[in-house]
Amino acid sequence: MKPASLLRWYPRAWRERYGSELAALIQDDLDEGRPAWRLRLSVIGGGLRERFRQARHAAAASLTSPAWHNRWGTIVLAGLICGFLAGDLTSPLSAGRRSGAGPGGRREQPWRPEAGWPVWSSSRALIRLLS
Amino acid sequence: MSPSGLRRPNDPPLLILVSLADGPKHGHALAKDIEDFAGVRLGPGALYGAITRLAERGLIEPFGSDDDRRRPYRITPPGSAALAAALADMRRVTRAGLARLGLDPA
């Protein structure tokens, strides 16, 4: 068994830092007559754990990176706009305005500026949130 | 798990800190020492996994050597503090257990 071949189970960055030390330790253990299969299992297990740990760190780092902040910002903004539009289209006020009839079937008064207050205030809140 | 990552008496990081408490050692010397005082044989994978974590947390550090293959490590002041805290916790639990078993002479 060649210690260097076992090191391939570890990530490259880890090998560059600790590889020569681990290879020396494996060789020392082999020289002492330790069972090769036990050494192999230990090194393979350690390498897989290290790869899993680095993958987990990389995933966590990518989710908190500035690029992901921008993506989260876009997602939140898109959600706000969709919610804003959906709320506006389904509100009784805008429905009545579109059909020209009130909730009771009677003809509604022509639209007045003060009747648009909810839409206007929502727009201001959205602009304030984005600024 | 404690902030230092020490959990139980046969936890590799704890054993490594205990081994380094009396001076710097490289990997093979660490494994031999731990086997002598704790009866635990750490495989190369477990030993270097624990060394990696301890070095990342600043509890141990490489100690000047030109030989990359036999690089010794030493315990840092935060490592000594973490070890002392972990051993104090274990002593408290040990005392309580011995007293409840009626085995504590004190």
C-alpha cells in the first residue's frame, strides 16, 4: 500500500496543507506492522469526512455571498411586486373601479383621487422599502 | 457541544490537547502518547481530522520545524484554557458520580 495513493481521498487544499504529514504517519504505522486494512479504512473515512465538511462550508459560504444577497434581494423584490399587484387587482375597490359597479350592484361614483389612497400609500411604502 | 468542540473523555480533540499539554509533538508521537495514557489508538484519519479542527479553532498550532513530514504541534493559550475548562467539567461529573456510588473517599 502506498500512502500517497490514499491521500487522493482528501480534498486538494487539505492535501497541500497536511498531505506530507499524513503520508509520513501512515508510513510510520505501516513500518510498525499495523494492519493495512485498518489504516486504509481510517484514511478513507477521514478523507470522506473532510470532503463532506468542505462541501458543506462551500455551500454555506455561497448562500451568504454578496452574489446570493443580490439574488435574495431580487427574489424579495419580485415577491413584493407580485404581492402588491395581486392585492391591487383583487381588492374590492379596484374591482369595482374596473366594472363600474359597486358591491351591491349599484353604479359606483366616478373615481376620485382620495379613493386611490390605498394604492398610493402602498406605492409609497414600496418605494420607501426599495430606497 | 461546547465551543471548544470537546465532548467526551475519548474524544480525539481532547486526547490531543492532553497529549500536547506537556510539550510539542508530531503526529506519530501524538498517536503513541495517546495510546500510552488513554489506551486509545487513533487511526491516521481520525488523528489528522482532529488536528485540522483544533488548528482551525486556534487551539493548537504548528511549531517551527523545517521537516514538513514531521511537523510538531503545540497547544496555544486558548487551547490550554479550553482543556482546563473541559477537564474541570469532567472532574465535576466524576466527583458527582463517585459520590452517588458511595466510592468517593472525601
